[in-house]
Amino acid sequence: MLSLSENILRIISGFGILQGILLAAIIYFHKKSDRSVNTFLALYIIAASLILTIPFIIHIVGWQHSFFIQPAPFLTGPLVYLYLRSFKGRINLRKAIPHFIPFILFFFIAYYNINKFAKIYPDEKVVPPGLIQSPTTILILYLRPMHQLVYYFMARRVLLSYQRSIHHLFSETNRIELNWARLLINGYLVLACIFVLVFPFAVFFPEHVAKIMWFNFAFGAPYIYLVTFKGIMQPTIWQVQPESNKENVEVEINDVENMETELADEKTKPSRTGFNPEKIEALAAKVVALMEHEKIFQEPELTLQQLAQKLGTSAHLLSLAINDGLKKNFYDLVNGYRVEEAKRLLLDPKSNNYTVLSIGFEAGFNSKTTFNTVFKKFTGLTPTAYKELQGQPVL
């Protein structure tokens, strides 16, 4: 006879399956969705939901036949990684398939282990303590969080690399910076850690497995809903930049990463092929002149490619000039000039009748959030606080 808590748990688990399918469909079929990216997020939501519904599935098919659901945690890591990686370029089958080899291997391992205990406990209706407490089972199950931990660091590395790259290419990154992805991968790590912490209780108190599983639902369900909401709201670079497409973005990001490698190798390879210090210095001087005299930084959506076209040079060479010649990335260069312009306007008596926000727009910022964030990054103060500190009236 099932307890009330076990019945409730299994009902919630059943709804969890429907929840995962529904939320994944919302992500995939949303009118603003880029399916080449959100396919991986939709699959991740389904995989995460399947993990939460393992007790329900075991109840339906019997623990002796539950080997097919046991490898589900080996899907989440690769799907998170591929989702973040797809913001940098197209992911084809050749790139994706190797990441799912552990899932396939674990499928056969789970089949062998469960089948072995099914022969020992053929008539057991619930998962026998002997299976849960088996050293083999414990070792196998702890392979899952180890695998998830590896993909956490891989996903984190991709995210940081992506954020560095867009700061070399764009002066406005507020909508494409993927700051929310920290929530995605950190939440993914928390769920893996919860399993590591909770599973020993299941080993020592197998009769309370159903109650222990409540912890997974308490954290997992809200996380899945939040990831769905944020995923829908997240545009890609090529959706935000009208002149961009996925192929061009991939080329640009690869070019930036190669440039970073060149700069990192400069000390050991001072005579890089095609690297001309005089040419880089002259180009850097042109960039400074363009910023100071034409105030091109006032264009809110200014990109590296647009600046390169204006100077009649390649984006790669321009990026080298900015990073090696001016010791800044493109984002910091442009926004540094915007902040200086905003500071000048904030203290200009002629601007006393203008609001702080209108001054931000005049300096080249395209939103209040970006203006406040960037201004504080460079000065340590918000624009309003800066103006008040100088004794100027604030509108």
C-alpha cells in the first residue's frame, strides 16, 4: 500500500513529464525562437524533466525494466554545453554525436546492473535495498554527477569565451551577453550536487526513497520553469544585429579567438606572420582620431565590422590594433569614450535642462540600464550620483 506522500510524489512526477514536453514545445515553437539554438535547450528541458520523473516511470514499468531511463542524467551536460556552444556557431551531427557516447555506454551498463538484480529479486515490487546499497550501483550512479561536473566546466568555459568574444566585436552587448546563462549552468550544477548529497540517505534509508526525492522536485521544477522563461527571452546575435547571420558570426568569433591566440603568443613569437607593428600603431592612431574628432562612438549599435569598413581595413587587423595598440577590447574602447562624453555633458551648464537619461542617449548609450551599468563600471558611480557629487542639479 502506497503512502500519501508517495502517491502525491508520483502524481507530481507524472505531471513533470507533461510539463517537460509542454515547456520544450514552447521553447521550440515560439515565434521568436531560433531553432538551431533552442533545439538543444528544448531537449535539455525534456531531459531534466525525465530525471525528475524517474520514480514515476519506475512505478509504471517496474524497477526491473527501468534501465532505459537511468542514463537520462548523461544527456543534460552535453545539451547544456551544445546549447551555449550554438551561440558561437552551427552545431552539426558530427560535432554533437561524440558528446552522447557516455549516454549510450551507460544505457548498457544500467541494463546489465539492473538485470543482474532482477534475477535475484524477481518478485520485488519496489526497488530492493540490495540494489540501492550495492557497491556497483553506488559507483555507477556516482559516475553521473562526475560526468555532469565535467560538462559544467566545459559549458562555463564556452560561456566565458563567448562573452570575451562579443566584447571584441560589439559596443552594445546587453541583449546578447548571456548573463542569465550563469543561472542555467549554476542551477544545473546545484541539481547535480543535490543528488550527491541526497543519495547517501537513500543508501542508508532505502525505505524513505520517495520522501528523499522531494528534494529534487523542490529545486528542479522551479529551475526548469525559469530556464524556459529566460530561454524564450534570449535573442541571438544574428537576431539582434540586422546585418548579421549565423555564418558571419561564427567566422567573426573564430577570428577573434585566433586574434587572442596571436596576442598570447606574441612574447614567444614576436615576428608573427603578417604582424606589422608600424601598421598596427598607425591604425590605432586612426581609431583614436575617429573617436575623438568624429565621435563615432555616439552610434549606439556600433560594431567592429562597421568601424573596420569606415577605416577601409579588415576586422581582424583592426581588432589587433585596438587590443595590441590601445591595450583594450572594442567594447571598453567605445564605451570608455561614451562615458567620458557623458561626464562632460553631465557637467556642462548647457545640459542642465536635460535629463540624465537623455545625456546617456546623446553619449551613445541606447538604454538606461546599459548607461548606468557601464558608467558605474568605469567611474564607480551611477551617472546621477556622479552629477550630484559634482554639485550639479539633477533632473
